[in-house]
Amino acid sequence: MRRLTVGQIVLLTVLMLILILTAMWAVYVWNASGDAPMDKDGWIALGLGTFFSLLIGCGLMALMFFSSRSGHDEVADPFRRREPPAELGGPQTPT
């Protein structure tokens, strides 16, 4: 197992500090707004926003999955190593 470098330790420390501060801020905001009433329209808006966010997220993930499986992404990848055609010395397919 590799040892962590000084830069990696500093990065992990800063990220952990940001995580702790964010969690403390979230608890503070949650407690500060704990007694704010939400009527029926607010719950409906919250439910619809959650539903449509999940719908769009799942739809985009499905599109990404099917696009990856169909091979269309390989054509557009500029960093992919392209192999020369078989007649120019590329890999031979067994027959």
C-alpha cells in the first residue's frame, strides 16, 4: 500500500474541514427553521419537485447507459486510441 504524500494529506484535511463546516451549517439551518410551518401547497411543491428531479435524473442516466451500450460514444471520444484497419496492419479478426 502506498503512503500518502504531504499534498494528499493537506488535501484530505481541507476536504474534511469543509465537510465538517458544511454539516455544522446544515444542522444550524435545520434547527433555525425547525418551527416554520409548511402548508399543503408547500408539501405538494416539495413532492412534485422531488418527483420530477428523480424522473429527470433517472432518465438522463438511462440515456447515458443506452448511449454507452450502443457504441455512439466511442465515435465522439477524441482521446480513445484508434486501431488501424485490418488491411493496414490492425488486429486480425478470427474467421
